[in-house]
Amino acid sequence: MTAAVCALPGNDSFAARLRAELGAEALTVEWRRFPDGESYLRFTGSCVGKDIVVVCTRNDPDPKIMTLLFAARTARATGKQRAAKRAAEAH
């Protein structure tokens, strides 16, 4: 099974190290917040048949939790094999 690592905003450095350790490919996420507070999230690569790891830091969790949950839900809805939410401190 192919693994892919997706970094939520601000987590690129840690996700790159994790990809190298796992031998996984990068999965890019397009994310933005509209002026009314709603969010837009879309994976720019395919999730079909892949194990997806979503990387998000644990600092200041309240504004980040919904983005993390949306990313996991989107991965599931777009054909993943298994979606894993991964919280980690970015170093």
C-alpha cells in the first residue's frame, strides 16, 4: 500500500521529515479561509488506495481542530484506504 503525508499549514518541515522516514509521497492540500469564516480544503493529488497521514501541530488547538477533522474527512471521502490523523510538534 502506498502512503502519502499531507501537511496542514505551518507543518511543512515536520511533514517532510516524516515523509523521508516513511518513504511516503507528498500529498498537497489547498486550504483557505473565506472572509465569512468558512474554510475550503481540497487535496491536489489523488487519495485513492493510499494510507493518508495528516500532520498538524498541537499548539493552539482550538482554531486547528476543525481543519484537521475536515482534512481527515476529505481524505476518506476522496478514496483513501485508511486516513490517520497525526498530531505532532513541529520542530
